[in-house]
Amino acid sequence: MEQVSSEGMLAALRLVAPGTPLREGIDRILQARMGALIVVGDGPDVLGICSGGFLLDAEFTPQRLSELAKMDGAIILASDSSRVARANVHLVPDPDVPTSETGTRHRTAERVGRQIDVPVLTVSEDMSVVAIHRGADKRTLVPIPRVLARAEQALQILERYKRRLDAVNQSLSALEVEDLVTVRDVVAVLQRAEMVRRIAEEIEGYIIELGADGRLVQLQLEELFHGVEHELRLVAKDYFVASDDWELDSVTEVLAHLDTEALLDSPGVAEVLHLPADVDLDSTLQPHGYRLLNKIPRLPDGVVDRVVSRFSNLQMLMRASVSDLVEVEAVGETRARAIKEGLSRLAESSILERYA
């Protein structure tokens, strides 16, 4: 499946998503079997490589774009594509900028996209193909039915991975209650959660490309992906070892930047937890208790932090009495009973699910 590789390209895809005026104008150019070279940005860098043409500064409309495409030169739009700045422009990018394209229009587009951080669109007259260049990235727009098919396939994969993530999450909860957690168990949850996050990120790219046609895909994604990132952070928070140069964000950032092969390497993933050097995959770990405390309704994050700070690990927390919990700042008797009863219910349900 094709990946969107940069935030800049995502922004460019939003500009040409179905339902936008710019996409309507491009569709009109395709229907008329014409070609076009469109630069979305009229800053000094862009104007510095423009030669000739007409200064318009006119309101953008799809009809106006298709009419201007009848001329040979490039069309320069405002950065939000709300106005047409110039038309019939000859672009003169740096000839030393490398390009792998062959046609004159496409070579110019790639060079401009690499030289200046703006979206550059090419509409191919012969092949009726629309391509976007930005930086080193190139994206070819595909027909909406094909994008929908890819999105639906990705949603099916996401659903399967989410089920597996839920299973290892339930297993981890039971192991935490029984004080039997190993590094391997924690790594399994981190790997599954990161895989789910990456599939969801890919689907978000499809949703952007679908524009107005991606509403149903968006709803399905929100339902399947809800809470996954929060759960990933809680697992990391429960087990990672903090230091001056290694914080919670360090764990999630490094995990997100691992390539697929490294993500499947359990010892490598264990390293992101910053555990002591003598710890291996079969070493036992004790959670602080953030995950289970966050499953108790109406328990503020500040209270969770204070409770964890007071009892250090989950086993000590589960053995604490109501009077012990009341001693924690901002935990009154009512909240202390809610924490005690909530942990007891979670422990019982986790073990039942594990051994059912």
C-alpha cells in the first residue's frame, strides 16, 4: 500500500481532495483532455523563478482554472488556492536540481517541488494523470473507487490487529494482577499497539485523499482506533525507566520511528523501555499501576499520579487499605473506596477473562 511520507504532502493532498474547488478545477481540465502545471504558492521564492506571463490576482474558481489551462505556461495560485496570482508563466528552476522525470512539464514540476517547499501539480494531457510534487515526495492521484478499496482493505487489517491487541492487553492485565509480568509480555503489547497505530496512520492518509468521500471511513477508523494511543502511552509509563535524557515521549517517539523489521525484533523494542542492562525478555517486571488506575471511572490524572507516587507499584497499591489510600493527597474516603473496589473488580474480571 502506498504511504504518505511527509506532513507537507498530506497538506497538499488536502488541497486537492474531492469536494475542494481546486479538485473540481483539475477534474475540469481532465475532462477537457488538457494538461496543466500548477504551483500552489505565490511567495517570493516562487515569484523569483517566474518569467513572463500575466499578473491576474483574481479570485479562484474551477471554471477560471480550466480556462487558464488552455495556455501553455504554468498557473500560480495563492498558498490557500483562494486566488489566481499569475498565469501563462514560464518557470525557471535551478537546472542543477536532480530530476528523474522525462517530459518538460514534469521535469520542471519536480525541480520546482524540490527547490521550493510548495505543492506543484501536473496534469498530464496524454495519460490523464495528476501528480503532486513536494520536496522529494511525489504522489499520483488515483481514482476514488480505488482509494476506497484500499481504505476498506486497510480497515479490515486494522480490525484484525486491533483484536490481537485487545487480547494481549487483557493478558497483560491478568499477569499484572498475578504479579507474573515479564519483559516479553510488555514488548508484545507495545509491538501490537504500534502496528495498529501505523495502520491507522495509513488510513488517515486515504481519508485525506478521499476528501468529502471519506466520511464513513473516518467514522470506522475513529471507532477502531479509539484509545489505542492512550493505552500505548500508559503501558510505556507503567514500565519504562526514566532518566534525565529519557522521558515518556522518548519511548513513543523512538518506537514510532523504528522500521518494520526493528519493530518485530523483541529485544530491540525492549530497549526503548530503557531497562537495566542485565534485564532480558524473561525478566519479571512490576507495573506502577497507571493502566489499571486509568480504568477506574472518574479518577483524575492528578490523583492517579499521586496514588502511584505513594505506593510505587501495583502490588503494593492492591494491598493498600482504604485508610492507606485516604492518606494520599486529594483522596477522600469516598474516592479511596472507589479505588479499592475498582481495583478488586478489575482484578477479578482480568483473571476470569484469562482463564475462561
